[in-house]
Amino acid sequence: MTLGPPDKRLLVLDDDADVSFTICTIAKGAGHDARATTSADEFLHLVADWAPSHLIVDLAMPEVDGVEILKRLADIAFDGVVIVASGLGNRVLEAAGRAAAENGLNVSGVLGKPFTPNRLRELLSDKTHQPPLKAPENRPQEFQVTRQTLTAGLAEQQIGVYYQPKVSCATEKCIGFEALARWHHPDIGIILPDRFIPLAEDTGLIGELTRQVFGQALRWFAESFRGTNTTIALNMSVRVIADAGLSEWLMTQCQELGLDPHQIVLEITESSSMENPIMMLEFLTQFRIKGFSLSIDDFGVGYSSLIQLARLPFSEMKIDKMFIISAPQSEESQKIAAAIVGLARALGLLVTAEGVEDQWTLSFLAEIGCDSAQGYFIARPMSPDDTLSWLANPPVIDGGC
């Protein structure tokens, strides 16, 4: 039998020799060289000596459970494709798969027993393996974001805005955008917001940063979308909601730019700490009275989701992307997404899903009644000019604002 190319080596750890034989036979038919073992020690030695490109790890091993094996693979920074297998049921399988992925392993999916040959071939195919994005090689990783560097960046107007399109799930046409802050540092390039937003919140710079980002986004938006039904979503920290002047400043911006407040969606992160719930209720209600829409972001990952929905005047919820990205492989995530959409419908809220990475997910969201979606399948966050170019000729979906 002709063996597969060097970059297609499958190693199987399973205590059932018949299952291992079946897996190896199917894998060899798909062009892989394949080996199997029932010994955890031998498995780990082969990982080091044979350098497999793909691993299948059964969770229920007699000597050591598969989770421990997965932890050891993470410890040695195994960078091939990992498939988690078991007959213990989907909830256990998916939990183990999530743990492995969050430990840094490239998990292409889970393989429940019994399985079909097509499912195994799918998990072994290159299409299931998408390496994580890496930082550009020339970006100095030692750069420290400090209050001093961020203050200088704000003073020099280095904080810019990228835009990610949002489409209707039903029509797949663009209906709006989310504005996302990007720090354009002159020496190291683009710095993503997770590196500087928390610092801005902790140091009191979030108010100035918010006004700079909102101002840029609204001016760009007004030039092309004034008087339309298109919306723009702005991420608002809970630290600035209590700024008594912010709502008036936003209203002034809308008046000067000719924008209807109904075109603006203010997104509040669901997991944010709300130290003064009464004050939060008052200020968010004022935003709604002025005509702004309010979206509860990252819904489903916090501890007080339902309490906040009951108390605060939200008009939209965004399903956290962890449930959307995993939906194609996870029945549990599909059920959770459908339940959130049903809850939104019952409360009279619009619902948006983020993290759409394929056509199946977009079609699934349309089937369960989700209103809108965004994600890399539709478009990545883009510069202002690139966003308008995308809008003129969307590369993936047929639509436009």
C-alpha cells in the first residue's frame, strides 16, 4: 500500500484495537500514513519520534484518561491537528474538546462513537484545520502599553476605527456596521483593543478615547449613510455611561452630522461590572429616550444575563461568538443559540450573532430566526476605505447597504 505524504501522518490512541484498525484503514484510504497504539507511554514516544501531523485521542483509557493526555500534548506545544474521540456522549466530548482548544491545541473537532467514515474523513481533511492567526513577524512583542504611551497616542490622534459589516440573516444583505477601535502606533503597527481598552478604563482615559472613536466613526458613517436605514454599532464601556455629558455630546454630534439617533446602536458588554445598578438604569433609560438603540453584547457568558435583561432597557442582544463558532460541530451550541433567539423574540428584542465563519452557520441562523450576523465569513474588520470598497463589491455575499 502506498503511504501518504510526510505531512499526513495519523497517530491513534484507543484501547479498542478494532476501532483503531477501522480508523487507520479509513485514514490510509484518505492518503494518510496511520499508526495506532493502546499505550499512553508509547503514544507520547511516537508523538516525539514519529512527528505525526494528526492525532486521535480516545478519552476513556484504562491507564490514564484522555484529558490528561491532551494536557501533556499542550505542555509540549504539539502543533498538529487533534481529534478528540469517545463514546461517552456529546457533552463530555465537546467539553474535552473545548478544554484542549483553550489549552492551545489545534482541535479540528470531536469524533463520537459510533462514527461514520465520512465524519472521520472530514475531520482529517485540510479544510478542518485553520491555524490561528499570528502576529506579524516584525511587530516587537516587548512593547508595553502604559498610561504614558496611551496618553501620548490619544494626544497624537493615533487611535483609529475599523468597521465590520453586519448582514441580515434572511437576505444576506448588509444592514450596518460595528465600529472597532485600532491603535495605529507609528513604530509597531496596529495594536488591538484588548491591549489598551482595559488600561483606558483603569486609568480614566476611557472618556477621551470614547469621544475620539465615536467622533471618527460618526463622521465616516454620516458621509455615506446619512438618511438611510443602515446602522452603526458603537462599543460603550460601562465606565463612561455615567458621564453626564456623553449623551448630550452624542446628540450634538448627531444634529451636526444630520444623523438620526435610531441609526446608532450602543453596545454594552454583558459581562461588564455594574457597580451602581440604579445609576446604570437611569442613564441607559436616558439614552433610549433620546432615540439610541441599546445592545447587550456577549450575551450568554456572564452571570447576570437574565437580571440585566429584566432591569435594563435593551433593544437588541448579541449572542456571544463562542456559541456561534462552535455551532457547526456542536448540537449543544445550536440549541443554546436557538434558545437565545427565542428569548429575544419573546422579549421583543432584535438579535445579532457574531462569529459567523461559514455559510452553514449563516443559513442556520436564518433558519432559527436570528435577525443579523457578522463574522469573518462575511468580512473582517476593515479600514474606512476598504469598507466602502467591500460594500461596492462584497466578495462573499451578494448584497449591499
